[in-house]
Amino acid sequence: MVIETPKAIQVALGDSNPLMLSALSEIFDRDERFSLVSTARTAEGFLEAVLRVPVDVGVIDWTLPMLGGEKLIDVLRNQAAAPRIVVYSHAENQAVPRHAMSAGAAGFCSRSEAPGQLLDTVRDVAGGKMVFPFLDVRALRGDPLQSLTEREHSLLAALAQGRSNKELAQDLGITVNTVKFHLRNLFEKLQVNSRAQAIAFYYSTQAGQAATQTPRSDA
């Protein structure tokens, strides 16, 4: 019985720091699961390399000159044989992983992680997975308020005033059951589970803040 050896994952590296590029090259060269195909110190050099010799996964620094990681990923998205991209960069907060995911990267690994974590991330991405640290995905979807209907906006504003379902039904001229239906849709769009969370969301937005700052007339 012949046991086939798994095909090595073809990898390209992009990093402007020659010491980092050398260290990464050594890490991938030592692991038989990978085959290092090319290295580059600029986004343009990386792009030229992976378009000339297609690879499975590209590992790039987010600040790779001259294009930068975000623009490089955007360019690669329009190429038929483009590699899946893992961004290997510093991440003191969620901003870089979030932007990398939005741009179209398939994975992110922080430089503060052990080298083995990067290797595992590249392996999983080559296998078709998306690998990112925990992200608040709602931040990737823009402002949920933009998806609300006029009636749902009215409901949200009324909720923030403490109106009950019965009062909402009277205010809007609909039944209580219809109010409940609209509230379910509203909660789903805002990705909240309760009235309290919806109200908290409302006051955390610019619209909510503007409403709280509007002078009230006692006339």
C-alpha cells in the first residue's frame, strides 16, 4: 500500500524588515509542511512574485511598503490565482485584524504570538479556514441604524423614552402583537436581545446622543 505524502503548502513572505524576513524564512524552511517559494520586502515585489509563481498562502506585514497591506490585498482579490493572505503584524487593539478582515485577508496572527501559532494559522488558512482573533463583527457591518425602517426608527426612539408595548401600539395606531413583531425585527437588526440593550444601543449612537442633547420645551 502506497501512502501519499501530503503536498507541501506553498508560501510567500512579505516584510520590509530584513531580519524579520530572514527569521520567518527559517521558520518555514524548517517545517516540512511548507515550501517557501518567495520572499519580498515591498508590496510591489510580493505582488510580482506571487503573480509569476502562484502560491497557496501569502504572509505579509500590514505596513508593507509601498502599497501597504490593505491595498495589496485589494489588488490580489482581482487576480484569479491569488494566494490567500495571512496578515502577520502588531495588534495592540482590534483595529488591524478588523481592517485586515474587511480588506479580504483570510487570517491574522499577532507578532506577539509564538512562531508555532503563525504556522498553525497558515496551515488552517491553506485548508480553507478563516483565522482571526476574537472580533466584534458588528463593527465590520457599518451602522446598523442604516438598515432600520422609518417605523423601526420610531419604535427605537419611543423605547428610549420608556414607552410600554401598549403605549407604543396606541402611539403608532397598531396592535400590541404588531408592536412585538416590529420589536423582534428591530432587535435582530441591532443584534441585541432585550429592550434594555436596544435602549443602551440607542444612547450609544450619535443619533441617541443628539436626541438627549435636544432642548425640551415646556410650552
